[in-house]
Amino acid sequence: MLRWPEPPFEPTKANLFQTDQGREWCEQIGALRGIRDIYGNVIPYSSQDVYRTLFKNVRYTGAYCKHPSAMVQYAVELRMPPDEMVRYGTLYLASKPGLVTWKRRIWDDCWRKKESRTYFGRRRGFYGNRYEVEKEGLNHKIQGTVADLLKLTLCAIVAEWEGVRLAYQTHDGARLVFPASFNPFPRFKEIVERAWPIDGREITFPGEYEEVGA
């Protein structure tokens, strides 16, 4: 969107912020933007950069929206002309015909039935105009399925190990407490990353793990 140089690697979060090559690219972007600390040192692009949050918001808007004009709300903060943001959104949606077709199918289904169900059958009924029903229905389909996946995974983990406790849960992750004598890997990873039947296909979701001692 901002015509930054393309990184010479797959720009995953790990590659960007946890590899030497990624850190070099982040420093290059920091120098390009001219952002420096009080001592004149370049401040590299980072996972906490406000632009990264804006990029994610634009991407999520594209994943959910019906028209690329919805992305205009981020134009000012990204210092982009509104018409350029609409052009970007148009190109984004044109590059994902499968996503657009799937969204239209879900919208039509939600409006016709006045309800939405996650891929695990959890239902939410709707009242109101078509725009709101379609918007909330798609959101429930996606976000509700993510919530179902996490809850089912947590239930499977608790059933596997007696004594494990849930410390706290985030939207798509959780912090679990195991007795010190436990060694849950690799079985833990097998449970988290097992295949799920979604939309007629078996889909797996890779996890990110962090072990913290007592």
C-alpha cells in the first residue's frame, strides 16, 4: 500500500521480527520513514508499530466488507488519498475471487434464513435490515467458529491430562498451567493442530507455543 520495498522472504511475523534478514528489512523501513529516537538512531519497523496495526485492520476490513470503500476509514492514518485506498481495496478483492464468492454465499444464506451457524452448528438468530443481518451473520460464521475451535481444543486438552488448569483465555489462544512433572509435548501439539472438518474440507491451523517455568 505504501510502496515499501518488498522483503526478500515470506513476510510472516516470525520472519520479519525474529530473523537477521527480517531485522535488516525492518531497519531499512525505519530509515526509509526517517523515524529516529532522541539520539538520532533509526527506529526500525516493529511488531508494535502503529502501521502494522493499521495494515491488519485494512486486511480484516477487506476480508469482511462488501465494498472496498469500507477501507477508506484508514486512509488518513496511513497518509493515503482516499481514492488510492479504494483502488487498493478493489485490487485486493479482485485478487481473491474465492473469498468474494464465499462471502456472497454466506450473506445470501444468512439473509434467507435470518440466522447464522458456525461450522460446528452453533446458531445465532437475527432481526433487522439486510445489511445488518449479512454483516453480523458473516462475523458470527467466522468469529464464532474460531471461538468454537478454541473451546473444543481446551476441552480435549483437559480430557487428556488430569490436573491441567486454564489460567486465562484470549480470542484465539490460551495460557494453560501444567503440573511441573508433566511433559505435554508432542501430544499437546497434536491436539492443537489436528484437522477440523470445515466447509467440506479437512483444515489444520498451526499453533504458536511458549513454555514458561514456574
